[in-house]
Amino acid sequence: SKLFEFLACGKPVVCSCVGAPRRLLESANAGILVKPQNFEAFAESIMNLYNSSEQRNYFGTNGRKFIEENFSLDVFEKNLERILKQLMI
């Protein structure tokens, strides 16, 4: 449930999740996905991000942009307005 907050803050994410969180992170291209229970890969991914400001900035920028374009209040407002107009027809 913290994934949206991390992305909105422009922070790269290392995730061993499945399902919707995994698809969200893949869509945002905002972090590194590792297989669940693969602790070595998880630690290695953290160290790779720690050692690469370029990669941190890339993933962080992607995450922030993804949230702004898909989950901002402006987007919700436009979608709600569209739905309400369709209901009134």
C-alpha cells in the first residue's frame, strides 16, 4: 500500500511483489523487480541503486511522472467528470 507514496516521492523501488503491485511498478518503470524470496537479488538490487545515482534518478523520475499522469487529483477529477456526464446521458 506504500507503493504509490514511494513513486509520488520520486523514489526508486526494489520490489519482490506479485499481482497488482508488480504490474504497477512494471507500468511505471520505476524500480527493480526481483523474484519473491530471492534475498540475494534483493540485496544486490539495493546496492546497485545505492551505487548508481543515474539509475536512482531514472527510476525516481519515471515513478513521479507515472503518478502525476495517472493518479493525480486532476486525473481523478477529469475521470469523475467524464463518468458523471456519461451517466447523465
